Amino acid sequence: MFKIREIVNSLLANSAEQASDTDSAQTHLGDDPAASAKKLYAFRRKRDVAFDSILFGEPGWDILLDLYVATVQDRRISISSACIGAAVPATTALRWVNLLVERGMIERYPDPVDARRSFLRLSHDTLQKMDTLFAGAKIMNENALGSRGLS
């Protein structure tokens, strides 16, 4: 049990270090929704390295995180990029993309320049839910850790 706690603490420390390299050193979990989502995504990739990733597979959530960060940063995400970001085989990621589209959580739209390519974006409803979720994460973080945050 101690070894698992040690690994988790190490992952959290590494994630915080990486986040401080790419984000402002003053940004705490929840201060900026996109930064929080980015840190969470980075933590999940580090967790996949430390443990067998099959234990924690959530490609749908990874796709939503990727699209959320892209939306807040005003970037477009192609379907192939979203599949890579899901960290699962392409066929599995495509099944998740199709499921999220069918459920109205994300939207597929054509590239105006290249008809062979499509982009993905969060639906308005999903974007609002993600905003609410990360605003709640800020409150939970402040209650659990005080004003220190994770970074």
C-alpha cells in the first residue's frame, strides 16, 4: 500500500512540475478551467505509464478533455488528432467519437479547406457541463487542500 501511495505522490509531483513549466506558476487546479483539464489529461497519461493502462481506460473522457482544452484555447481538433489524444487504438477511439456524436455531446464539422478532413467540437451543452464540472473542481480543491492547490 505504501508503494502505491509513493507512486501516486510521485505522479502528482511530476504532473505539477510539468504543469508549472507550461502554465503560470501561480495557476492552481481550478483557477483556469483549460489548465485544470490539461493537468488532468497529463496526469492520466503519466498514470498510464506507471500502471497498466487497461485498468483505467476512459477514451470518451479523454476525448472530452482534449476538446475542452482546445475549445478554451480556440484551437480546432481533427478527428485523427482526437483519436490520438484518446490514447487507445484508432478503431476504439473512432467508436467513442461516433458514440459521443450520436449522444449529442460532440459535433463533427467539415474542414472548409480540405473536404477529406473533419473536425470535432464540444456541443454547447457539453461545454457548459465541462465548465460547471471544472468550476466544481476548484471548489473541491480549495476545500480539500486550502488555497495551495496542486501546483
